[in-house]
Amino acid sequence: MGLDDMKKKAQDLGEQHGDKLREGADKAGESAKDKLGHEEQVDKVVDKGKDYIPGEE
């Protein structure tokens, strides 16, 4: 399996499970805010990261 195959597989999984990925990003953001504070910055990073998750939001 080459890099192109792995990339395609990751994209397919992202499209199939984008809702779970976005949910996980939100949970990770909440955890980071609890531990680090900086709520506004964490929210910006989480939102930007979710822009890269394929599928519908």
C-alpha cells in the first residue's frame, strides 16, 4: 500500500465518520480548555482543525 492509497483510505474514512471526528475534536478542545485555559485560542484551533475534516458539518 503506497502513500496515495493510504491518503485515499484516510479521506474515505473521514467522509464516512466525519461526525465522530468532529465530536472527538470538540472533546479534545474541552479537555485542553480545562487543563490549559485559553478558551478563545483553543476554540479557534478546534474550529480550524474541523475545517479539514471531510463530509458535512
